Amino acid sequence: MIGYITLGTNDPDASLAFYDALLEPLGMVRKFSRENGWAGWGLPETPDADVEILVCPPHNGDVATHGNGTMVALRAQSMEQVQTAYSAGLANGGTNEGAPGFRPEDSAHFYGAYLRDPTGNKLCLFCLQ
């Protein structure tokens, strides 16, 4: 079981705006943010210490990079949530990696969209029909 996911950032302000916009349609809220660039998001009904996604500059001070072949998939409850979150992410510094649609195209089960955050981390927004 995954406890939480941490994604590196080189521009905390851009990343916080991106993740606020991306995660709000999925029902997540920012639980905290710190002056050192750390921020965490989780479900509003959970304690503030319960975060599922963290964004921060690397602890070692090096440049944050994304992994080739690494992707985080965020589950939505509906196709509308996928579309809304995807659009919000693009409007807040994200880049397109695959518009919302069924994958594979002849499927009627997996509906997903793909984008990268301002640092280049690849994300999938998906729901199952």
C-alpha cells in the first residue's frame, strides 16, 4: 500500500498553483505549505497530517528532475472530473501528454488523460467506467 507520493519541484510557486488547480476537481485540498517550498494535499475530511501528495524542492539541493518512464496515476470518480482536472492542470502550467479519452481507443472501461506538471513529472488522471 502506498502511504504518500512526493514529487520534486524547481519552482514551488508554479507547482503549488498547478496542484491546487489539478487536485481540487478530484476533491483534494492543500493541507499545508511551508516557506521552504514544501506543500501537501489530501482529502478535506482527514486530519491535516494525512497527506497523499507532497511537492517540494529536493532535500539535497540538486535540481529536481522527472524520471523517464515514471508516472503517477490519480483516480477520479467520473469522466467529468478527469476532464475538469486535466483542463485546470493545463491552465496552470501543465503540458499535454494525451487528451482525455478511452485507452485504448476501442475500450469502454479505462478513461484517462495525461499531462506533465511544471517540473516535468508525468501524471495520469483516470476513472474506470
